[in-house]
Amino acid sequence: MNKPSDDKDFVAAPAPNEDVLNASSSKPPRARVEDAVEDEAPHEKLERKRDYLEGFLQKKPENVPAGAPGGDLYEAVVAALKEIYDPEIPVNIYDLGLIYGVEVDDEADVTVTMTLTTPHCPVAETMPGEVELRAASVPGVRDAEVNLVWDPPWGPEKMTDEARLELGML
């Protein structure tokens, strides 16, 4: 058998009982609180810093036609639709996902495409009429029309996060 040689091609980790530091090297200095650099006073650290997204998120789009998403007339129609609540569920019909589309043409005519939770909904006869009246009552709207569709069918996944939170689904 071969005898182990003293020429090693590897370096082994020190044993747990071996002193890792040589006598010639010293331990690194400890960090001390007094050595910390204060960039700001304690009361400045606790103040809320400026939120750079705040102004960005509040800014309205520029040069958007009134009837396009983000335009004044479009947003006014959506706001009016958000005032209509489903009588069985305490959430407005827009956040509930019953409104599939809002279109405003160049002549300020509004077309709302919507559905109901089920074809046998108790307000199936009255809800589309209320939506049409509410959209037509927005200042600047010439006429409003509601298209009631059943395809694609409504489902809970169409609700906004706000509606899910309101109903305890989040």
C-alpha cells in the first residue's frame, strides 16, 4: 500500500479546536455607535419622504378626446354608472363587472354594453333602463343606448379588487 504523502493538493478546513487566527494578526475593530455617521437628525428620519409617484398617478392624460377612455365625458359616464348598485349585492355595477364596455362617439352618443349576473336576475327588466337613463343624464351626452349581452357570461372573476374586498372575497 502507498503511504500518504505530506504533499497535499488541497487545503482542509481547520478543525473546530484549532485557532483560526494567527498570533500575528489581530481581531478587526468592533463597530461602535459613536462611529456611526448621522446624515439626518432623528426627527427627519421619522418624517414621511416625498412620494414621487403621487403626482404621476394623479395626473390626467393630456390631449385625450372627451369620449376616449381617460377623457372627461367618458370618465363622467363611468362615474355615473358607478352610482348604480346591484340591489342584491352592495357593490356598484361597474366594479361588479357587469359593464363590459362604454363607447362615446364623436357626436356624444354613448353605447353601454352590459350583462347581468344571471338571465333570471330580478332586475333584468329594470336595470338596463336605469343604466340608459343614468348615462343619458350626464351633461354633454346627446343620447345613450344599452346593449344587454349574455356572452361572455358574467362570473366573479370579472369583479374589481375593490368589489372583492367589499364582499370579503380577498
